[in-house]
Amino acid sequence: MTVSNEDELEGLKVIGRIVANTLHAMARAMEPGMTTGELDGLGAELLAREGALSAPQSAYSFPGATCISVNEEIAHGIPGDRVLALGDLVNIDVSASKNGFFADTGASFGLGTLNPAQETLRRDGRRAMNIGIAQVGAGRPLAGIGNAIGTFADKRGYTLIRNLASHGTGRALHEYPEEIPTWPARHERRRITDGMVMTVEPFLSRGGVFASDGDDGWTLYAEPHAPTVQFEHTVVATRRGPVIVTRPDMAAH
């Protein structure tokens, strides 16, 4: 999607706040003994209360309102009977639509206290996302996002999952410019246009290079197996830089 007026930007901000508030409410509600299905139920209730439709359900018939991935799972985890425990690394990904506008956000959280290596990875995952977002602006190269994130990762000894990319969004969950590398990609020659709507969502890992399919047809795992985190915002490119639409209301946060 390309934003062309203030009404469109406001529509994105409305759904952006909804998915952000849902994400952070789910994170606050996590507790040992809760199942991922119960946590997803809360997300479904919060989206419905705001008149929003789960994007993975409506677009892909995903068997959950949100994606919840725990520990060895790195993306597209199906909510179900898995019981959360202290020390778990939990990724929650919330995407939804309202009034024809889509927004997508995600983050990795620790339930209780993570071990020091995991907590450092989690903090650096958020930093990697913010470094990528800083490269978003009208007229700038799309490759700048992955180049900046790659430089950050290399300096700290991390790897990046190279088959899970950022993507265009706004009027559909996934749209032009389709896959946006969050790693250095020499083939990427496109430029960011004014008003372009996209996600920035690097998957930062301690050794994983690719995401591999699990047995359920949805859940993805790092290959080679390694701790991995993901942080994601939906942003609009402008001549003044990025506008992040997936920020929670301060009152809800």
C-alpha cells in the first residue's frame, strides 16, 4: 500500500494501535501454567472487542487468532495445549485488519527471568529492528534495511534467518514490495517510495540461518537449531523518515 492522504494514515494508525495493544496485553497476561491456546483466546477477545479481524485467520485460515512461538519455535506457532513455564522465550505475532486496513506487529518476551544469553539476544533483537526502521524513508534503498541490520548482527556474532523477510502491508497482510530482505542482499535494487507501507521484522539468531517447516504445516524452526528472536513494527515511509503505526496506547501499555 502507498499512503496518499491523512485519512489512510489514520486508518493504519487505528489498526496499528489495536494490534499493538493486543500484543502487549497478551504479554502482560502470560503466566506459568497457562496454555498458548488460552493466551491466544485473550488475543482473539481483544481483537473482536475492537472490531478487528485476525489477519492470519482471514487471509490464510491459520488455526489461531495470533501466532505464538515458544523456545525452539521461531515463527507461526499454532496456539494450543502447550503449557508455558518460567524461563520460556515466547514470541507473539499479532496481525489484524479493520475497515480495510492491515497492521502487523510482534515481539519476543521472557516469561519470568531469561538466562543472561537469552536476555541479551532479546534486547539485541529489538535493537536490530530499530536499526532497520531507521533506514526507512522515501527515496532510500530497500537494501539499506538489511545492510544495516546485517552490520549490527555481524559485529555481535549473530546470524539472521534468511528466508523470513519483511513485507509490504496496508491493504492486505502481504503485498508489494512483497519480500524485503532483513539481511544483506546484493540483488536488491528497489527503492522505497513516499507513503510505502511495510513491516521491519528481523529474526536475530545465535546460529540459525534458515527457517524450516515442522510437522504441523505451520510452525517454523531455526536451522541449524539455535535461539532466535523476532521484533516487528509496521511503518510508513515518508520524506521525513519512518512513521511507526504499531505503537500501543500509553494508557493500555
